[in-house]
Amino acid sequence: MSRRDPLIMVVEDQDDGRYLLREAFEQSGFAVVEAENGKAALERMRVAPEPDLVILDVQMPVMSGQELVAEMKADESLARIPVLVFTGNDRTGIPLGGPVVRRLSKPCSLTRLLDAVNECLDTSGNKTHPGA
């Protein structure tokens, strides 16, 4: 039985930011889905395969990262999906705990981001990262 690549959901309102993250993650062996705001992410999580990890920006139009985390906490089926908050605003107000397993400030190196992603996947008990 073959294992599927871990599925990462990138929630970022900036088109180039989503593109760069998708490219980096796909080249590193991850499957990627994208959402341009928290509302789009929430809708996708409710109808599509559950991501193994959500990479979440905080300041977005329509529904912010803080609002998305609150919605995930309130939905038992989504509350167990780990979230890595990846933002340039390091005073997010989103505490660790619940779905939020890690915070990382933008900008950072690709190596540091991939290390954080792999750590989140490993500690959450979700799919093993590529190459493991």
C-alpha cells in the first residue's frame, strides 16, 4: 500500500506568496492546496480531503487567520488539524494550543520553514513527511 504525500493547505492572501510556498512545498515532496483567505480555507476543508497541516497567514481580507482558528476550534472535525501560523505580524494574538502547534515569522529561510513543517507533521502524528 503506498502512502500519499502529506497534504499542506497554504492560506495566504498574497498571490505571489501562495505561489512561492506551493512551489517550494511541491518541490520538497508535499501535495499542496491553496486558499486566499480563511473563509475559502474553511469551505475547502469542509468538502475536500482534510489537510495534514495548515500554513496560515494572519492578516487577510474576508476572514482573518484568527477567525479561521476560532472556527476550526469550534468544529470538532477541524480542531485536530495542526496549524502553523506563518506571518510577518509576530503579535498575532493567536495563542499556541488547540490547532495552533507552531508560529514562525516571515521572512525566513526555506530550510527553516521546511524544518518547522516537518516538525509540525512529526509531532502531530499526521502523515510522515517525504523522505522519512
